[in-house]
Amino acid sequence: MQFDRLRLNGFKSFVDPTELVIRRGLTGVVGPNGCGKSNLLEALRWVMGENRPTAMRGEGMEDVIFAGTTRRPARAHAEVGLAIDNSARLAPVGFNDSDSLEITRRITRDAGSAYRINGREVRARDVQMLFADASTGSQSPALVRQGQISELINAKPKSRRRVLEEAAGIGGLYQRRHEAELK
Ligand code: ATP
Ligand code: MG
């Protein structure tokens, strides 16, 4: 799956609308401490459906909304959009008529998150499955967090297996089986 563009608005330190063009071959982001590198990676995970506030280094999901500074007021919502290449037609049924997809997630204080694919409202699950099936989910080993390598070394075999399953693209199948068993 090829990412083309990441748009942020009110997400963490990215209070003003910011657009990052993701060109082929981009493998890293450099910059001074505190400039927002980790926030960018967190934005990627978040728009893919990450729901654990701890993965966003917060206590609650609303902590991703720009919290304000002495000079600028806090925001009421945050939005992240990720444009991906859809020439391989990976999108869920009904969205495969276009060569490019923009997935957006927006969070409003006290109202939770809403997801859209090309402007049409979808469920969180639709977005999570889209990325899980392409082996690039929010827990994908393609995105390496600070401290993640030592976590992996010290992990129990079961959690280590989950990393391999995600890489193999079968995370979505497990989720579907789990849902089928609940029905
Ligand atoms: P390092 O090189 O130290 O890892 P980094 O480039 O990864 O730094 P980040 O951790 O992405 O930096 O950014 C940290 C900055 O983001 C801090 O200045 C922090 O105050 C700011 N920040 C985080 N969450 C919010 C928020 N909700 N509202 C406003 N600013 C925020
Ligand atoms: Mg960092």
C-alpha cells in the first residue's frame, strides 16, 4: 500500500493545517527534539484506527486535540487525512471506483471519532480492516515506535506471534473470526 499524503489539522502540535507529501522511498523524518516527528507517526497510526490512548502517549483519546499554549487557545477538534494510492483496488466494496482514497478521522471533544473514506462516513472497523488486510494496520511492524525494539525482545511469545501475524496480513482474519464467534 502506497501512502501519498498526510494532512493534519489541530492534531497534537500541528495546530495549523499541515500537509506532508509522502514520496516514494521516504524512510525517515529528522528534526530537532520536540518538533513533532513522533506526533507525525502517531497521526498515521491514529487515522488507521488506533484506539489505545497509550499508543498516542495520552490518557484519553481527546489528548490528541491541540491543547493550547500561552499564545493560542486549545482546539475543539482534530482531523487527520491520509491519501493512499488505490490503483490496486484494495478499498472496501463501494469505494473501488477511484484511483486514490482519502481516509479521514476527526475527533471532537465529548463526541468521539468519525471516519470517512472519500467523504463518505464509514465505521471505525471498515478503516481498521482496510489497513489490516494490507498489512499496514495501526499495529504494523512497518512503523517502529521509540522503545519498541526492546519491548519486542522482552515480549512473551504470544505477543511476538501477533507481530508476525500482522506482517503476514492475517490480523484482519482473526478479527473477523472473533466477531463471528461473538454472533
Ligand atoms: P524527540 O526528538 O524528542 O523524539 P519529536 O520530534 O518526536 O521529539 P514529538 O514528541 O512528536 O517530538 O512532539 C512533542 C511536542 O508535541 C511537544 O512540544 C508537546 O508539547 C507537543 N504536543 C503533544 N501533544 C500536544 C497537544 N495535544 N497539544 C499541543 N501540543 C502537543
Ligand atoms: Mg520522538
